Amino acid sequence: MKKIIRLTVNGEPLEAAVAQNQTLVQFLREDLGLTGTKHGCGLGDCGACTVILDGKAVNSCLVLAIQANGSEVLTIEGLAENGKLHPLQQAFVDKGAIQCGFCTPGMILSAKALLEEKPNPTELEIRTALSGNLCRCTGYQKIVEAIDEAAKVMTGREES
Amino acid sequence: MLLPKFEYIEPTTLEEALRLLSDMGGNARVIAGGTDLLVRMKLKIEKPSHLISLRKVPGLNQVIKRETHGVSIGPAVTAADLARNEFIRDKFAPVATAAGKLGAPVIRNRATIGGNLVNARPAADFPPACMVFDAILKLKSTTNEREILVGQFFRGPGETIIEPNELLVGIFMETPAPWTGGSYIKLGARKALEISMVNVAVMLTLQEPLGPIVDVKIALGAVAPTPVRAFAAEQYLMGRHPSEKVFSEAGAIGVGMCNPITDHRGTMEYRCLMIETLTSRALNQAYQNALDWKP
């Protein structure tokens, strides 16, 4: 039997009926049409489904939609403001950190969670924060550089 | 990957959770972080009819410094929270280190210490770390409450002495004596999103900085059907003054306690070599840590 959940997604409060065995990634993609969050392995091994749930980066394939009742969810779609890319998104574009783009939403959200906690991370801290997000294309180097760049912009050390 | 159908219940008190566990018998599973359980359900290894969530049960997700001595950790405390908890990092370093090496950051934000202990995988990260502190596990059911030494909790891969109607409600550890240091080493083919090939936790207490070893506990994971203590190596070390040679010897003795298998992560031969190396390395790290002890 479906259950009603109330949650906030990208700043918008909403109410929905979900199947009890529906995962958060399924709910976001199939019910809300927010397909920026990707379904990769479904087992918590790749990070393609990363979203920020109540301030923490999590694998949305391992969260039941019903467990997100009363919570705040941030997906990749929630980063840009008024059509302007978030500094992380802009840095990924500028640094060539995007090839096929499949890992990108998860990477950016893991990076966002990191920068909230550590606005000036070292390279090791960046790589550790991304250690749950796999990329098959880039070899990670540009991704790390992009996050480093975004950190500088976000802390006002550089013009974007 | 689809989950099978089940009914999801969110009890709001511990009593309600225990009553549900009692009523459902073996068909219900407790869900905390869900990072192991939901994977097993997606792989059709488990098909519980009911999931009893701990999300709304109060009192299970805190780390509490006890008035007299020691710490009480709720089963629903996440690995991420344990890894960054100042008190745990200071006095129970192996637990904080193990917490920080579990899975990956995104997993650690959901995975819980209780889940890791009760799932009892031989290569799990928390069991050896808890064993070197002789942690006491508190199990509760509607009719009973009991306390078990963590070293006696594990029975085999995925098996513990917990009854289907019992819930792990607390993990208690006494604050170690002065001049105690600890360490945890996890060996895998990669540094994250990894299940151990061999892991080892050590707690070591010196009489005083230049003094002999007066207490030592060594626990190894992934080298036997359950995590094991290297009692013979511990006995060898008691009363001896720390040195590379002594730690090396302890490592060699430690291999004797272990019964590793050959699987896709590593051969038995390699694991035995690693037990020896990592035990002596962990002893060294724990010793260095002990020298830095502060009240």
C-alpha cells in the first residue's frame, strides 16, 4: 500500500504517495522527473545516485523514499540559481571535468557537501570526499582541479 | 535494481519496536542505515516481510560520555559521526579509525555501528575495533535484557547470538587506562569502497612512557569465520618492553590464531603474510599513540 510522504526537494515542499519499497532515487527520477540524479549500480558502490539528504551526501539508491519523509533533499537540479550555474558547476565546465557526464551530478553533490564542512580542502581531503563516486572517463584529475577552483571562488579568493 | 515488496513500520518508542520484533518473529528485519540490508534485499538474499525502522526511536543515535567512566554508543550512530567524534578519536582511536575507513563517505553518512556489528560479516570494520576495548553489547527484547561481551557475540559469517526478537540497544566501552594507545589498519586492494582482505585493531597500555606493556589486545578480521583475538600474541607481549623486534615476534605469533581462506580478495598465503606484517605495524602505531597519551 502506498504511503504519503511530505518532504522538501530543492527548496520546494511537496507531498507525494510512494510505494513502500520505492527508493529515493526511483522517486526523484520517476515520480518527480528529476533525472539529473543517475541510477548506476543500485548497490551503493558507484555514487552516481548521490544526493544531499538533510545536509549529508548519501546514495539515494540505498534510501527508501519513505525514509525521506520530513527531510530536505538537494539534487543537482537544485544547485543553479535563476539560471546561473553554481560555482561548482561552472568550475567543472571550465576545467573540462565533464566527459560523458554520468558521474558529474554525484561528484558535484559530494563536493558540495565537502565544501560545506571544509571550505578550503586539501587535495587529499577532496579525493577522500569523492572516494564513493566513481568516474570511468576522466581519471579524476580534472574533477579534483575543478573542486579546488570552486573552493577558491566560493571563499572569495578568486573571481569566477 | 528493484526491492521486493515489504511493509515499512516506523515505531516511535523502543517498547513499540521491541513489541513489533516480538510479534513478527523471524520475518522482520530492523533497518537503521540500510546500507547492508537494502543491498541484500536487492540481491534477493533477504526477503523480509516487514522492515522495522529505528529512525524515530529516541535514544539510539547518541554517543554519551558516562559519568563514572567510559562511553555509551547508540546502535544507530553513523560511521561518519563516530569518525569525527572528538572523544572517540581521543580515547577509542581504533573505533574512530575503523569508522572512517568503512565504505566511503556517502556510505558512512548512513551506515551504523549497530548494523555493522549485527550483520557480523567476517571482514567488518567495527568488530575488531570494539573487541580490543572488550565492549559490552546490550541486547533487549520485550521480555529480557542481557549484556554480552563483544568477543562472545559472533558465531560465524553473518551469525551472532542475537535472537530474532532482540535489538542491540547500546555498546559500552570503559575508558582505557593512562598511557594507552590504539590503532586500526585495514588492508584492501584499494583505499575506499573496499571490504578488508585483512584488518587488525590494537589497544596497548604502557605502565608509563618508558615502561613495559601492561595490557594489550589484538583483534583481527577477515582472517577467520568471525573476528578473532590474537590471545597468544597478547600473552607474549605482556610485561615486555616495546620494540620493533618484540612487535615483529608478536606478529609472527598472531598468524597462528588465524584461519584465513583463499577467495577473490586474496590467497590464504598472502593473508597470513599480511597478518604478520600488519599486526606488528598496528602494534607500532598503537605504541606511538600511547606515548602521546594525554588525560
